[in-house]
Amino acid sequence: MIRNERENKIKAHVNKKFCIYLYYYNYTISMKYVERYTIILFLMIIPLFISCDNQGRMADKIMFNAEKIVETYPDSVLTLLDSIAKPLALNDVRYHRYILLMLQAKDKSYRDITGDTAIFATKHYYTEKNDLPHAAMAAYYCGRVRFEQKDDKGAMTQYVEAEKYATDISNINLKGLIQSAMGAALSRQMLTNEALLRFQQAAKYFQQVDNRKNEIISYQLIGNSYLAKLRTDSALHYYNKSLQIASVLKDSVNILAIKQNIGILYKEVEGDFASAKKYFLEAVHDCAGNDYSRLCLKLADIYSAEKNRDSTKWYISQSLSHLQDNKKDVYLVADVYNTLATIKEREGSYAESSKYYKKYADCQDSIFRETRDATLLDIAKKYKLEQLKSDNIALALEKQKLLFYSAIGAFFSLFVILLFYRRNSLIKKRELEAEQKIFHLMNMAKNYDEKEATVRNILLRQFDIVRKTATLKNYIHKGDENSNKLLKKFNEIVYGKEGLNWVILYDAMNELYNGLFDNLRNEYPNLGEDEFRICCLTYADFTREEISIIMELSISTVQSKRNFIRKKLGIPSTGDIKSFLDQKKSF
């Protein structure tokens, strides 16, 4: 008997260990499946994001190179930016960087920017992000667009906003550009004094950062402002100052422009033809193309006023001969014919003057038609651009939709896998729970002695432990391995219609322990029924596992209720309930 009992105990222990091993083995296999399917799903999604990121990185590289040369080679920057195939498909950061850089390059290469209104959304984006350096730059170019649209008040509004954003930034050159642009807008509104102050402030900023070219232009603009106020001495001072810097830099373009301005000042304002001739003659030797034709006409006009016919004819012939190569410049041709008509009229050659006036009128008509055609072409171009933008937006939305549905599909698949895993885990948990409960129930049956009059044996007899164990053994011997059915059958057999008669158990316990449990109930009425029953079973040396089987509770619930019992009875958290009840019994 003793040997058989030991063998049964060893088998039960081995079975218990095997059940636990089987549970963790199945858990590991399930986790491997979850990891495998998760990796597959992410491998499916990654290529979609990689393709988008590659295009973005290529755009970053192009724009980085463009930013380095935009000041010196704006035409090359436009070519670089045109190589970005789908700018509307870029993310917000890259797209607004692209818009700002594109407008900057177009403005510096003297392209038409009147239709580049996307810069306003870019300004709003940088303002919302509190990116002040870019917000200031974007606001400045918003003003440039408004200025080119002949909206001076709108331009000033944007420039004032740009000035506000630029207050705390380190880009001194941008501050100078803003002040210069504000001066140009004010000057066009005939607010010369206000414009002069802005041009002077711009010159100071450019001087701080040693931007000599912009400093030259600022001094010319200051000179123009003084000239508008008929303060020729001040105008000449700043023209000469800018000419001095331009000569040091050997800036032929600005040298030519300054000398023409000085010549015009002497001719138109001072009436000093000799000084005007001096600067025009210096300029004419250093220029070519359209500028050469214009300067020859100005010299012809001066010589005509001086009644020097030979020089007048010579410079007219120079202008006309050079004009044959510049007929595409309708504005220049119109200027030539207008000047020739004036000269001939001054000389009294009215027939020739009339002929030149007619040619001048034809040029004006050609300019009108060219402007109208250009306007229509620009409208058509903008329409095509808007259509292209709409197509790109539709394409971008389709791409985003594809990414969205792919992500939804991936997350849904992952959710299904996790759901499957959770279900599988619950099944394994129930399987282990059933095996553990059966194990503890059979141990309880082995320790049951019907003849011994203890609380434990009274309760087990009430629980009908022998019959329930025999019924379970008979069911298991049939070979049904389905854990769900096994647990269901366990609950059906153990917690069937016939429940425990706790009244008989309480009477027996009070009889054995001198009314201990009646006294306990009276002294601690705040104990719930389940808590009181756990007290009784704990005192009768039932383990947590055994109590969980008898009361149809989980082990964790039993432990939790024991903690509540300790609090209500005033027992320390590590105290023993049975010892506490023994002390009560002794009193």
C-alpha cells in the first residue's frame, strides 16, 4: 500500500510538471507564429515607405545644392528644381522649401513671378511652425509678388510682416533686402521721404555684411530719391559713392548704369549738356547691344540740341545700324523712332519727323499686340499649370489612399493574428487550469478519511469528493483530450446542481471549536459570506488551490479575498489567519 501510494504521488508530480512544460511549449510556438506573421506584414509595407523616402532624399539633395548657388546662378537653380518630377508629392517640409527656393531663383533671374501665389501658403506654413527665418523670407517674397502685381499697398503689408519676423533673426542681408523693397514700394507711391529712409537703412545692413553689390544698388536708389526731390548735389554724392565702389569691384554693369544716371541728371535736370556728354561718352565705350543704341540716341539728342548736325547724324546712323541687330526688342525700336522724330522735328524736317512718328506708332501697336498675346499665353500657361497641379494632387491622393489602405490591411491582419494568439493562449490556460484542478481534487480525495471526525472530512463528505473524483476518472479514461470539454465536464461534475450545505458545516465547526465561528460572525459582521467561508476553510487547513475548487473561484481571487479578510480582522499583511483565530478561541 505504501509503495503504491508513493508511486501514485510520483506519477502525479510528474504529470503536473509535464502539464506546465506543455503549456509553456505551446506558448513559445504561438509566439513564434505571431513574430513570423508580424515580420511578413512589415516586409510588405516597408517597400511602399522606402520608395517615398528615396524621392524625398533625392529632392533634399537637389535643394541643398540649389541653395548654395541661388545667389550667383539662379538660372541653374531653376534647371535643378525642374528635375524634381512631382513636387506636390513631397511632404510639407520639402514642398514649402521647394516653393520658396523656386520663387527666389525666378525673382533673381528676372522671371515673371506675378502668378506665384503658392508662396502665401508657404508663409502661413512657416508662421504656424514658428520658423521665423523662413517665415521672414517667405513674407518678403509674398511682398515681391504683390509688388510685381502692381499692388503697392499689399506689398507693403507683406514687407511689414517680413520686417516683424526678421527682428530677432541673424540674416542681416535679408533685413537689407526687406528695407530696400519697402523703399521701392514707397517710392512708387511717391512717398519719397519715407522711401529714402528705407534705402538708407538697407545700405547700412548691406555694409554690415559686406555685400558690396547690394550696397552699390542702395546708393543708386538713394541718389534717385534725392534726384526726385531735386536735390542734385546729394544725388550726385551718392551716385559717385556707388560709382567708386563699383569701380573697385570692376562691376561693369553697375558702372554703366551709374554713368547713365549721372548723364541723365546733368542733361534733364541741370541742363549741363557738356557734363552729360562726358558721362554718356564714357559709358558708350564700355557697352554693347541695346545699351549702345540707347546711349547713341541720347548723344544724338544732345548734339541736336547743340545744333551740331554732323555729330547728330553720325550717332543716329550708329544707333540705326546697330538697331538692325536688335529688331526683336520692340521697346528699344520704339524709343529710337520717337527720339529720331523729335530730332527731325527740332531741325524742321517735318516730313521725316512724320515718317518716324508713324514708325513709332507702328511699334506701339506691335507692343500692344505683343503684350496682349503674352497675356493670353500667360493665362493659358497658368491654366495648364493649375490643371497639372490638380492632376498631381489627384495622384498624390491616390498614393496616400493606397498607403492608408495598405496600413489598415496590415494592422487588421496583425489584429487577427493577435486575436488568434490570445484565443490560443486562453485555451492553453484553460487546459492547464483543468489539469491542475483535477490534480488537486484527486489529492483531496486521497487524503479523505470518512471515519475521522474533522472539519476537513465533514466538508469533503458534504462536497461528495469520492463520487466526483470517481466520475472524473471514468470520464478521463475514455480518452477525450479536448481541453475545453474536459474543463466543461469538470465544472459540470464538481459544481453541479447539488451544492454544499454550509449550514451543516458551520454547525459541525462550532461544535468542534466551542462556537468559534458564531462568535467570529457576531464580532465581525462586516465580513462577507465568501470571506467568512474562506476563514472557515483556511482554519480547516485547506490550501488556496483547494479553496478555489470548493468555492468555484480562481486562486488569485482567493488570495485577494484573504488580504481583505486580514484588513477587516486587523491582521498584519504577513500575518496568519489561522493563528489569529486560534488566539480568539483561547479567549
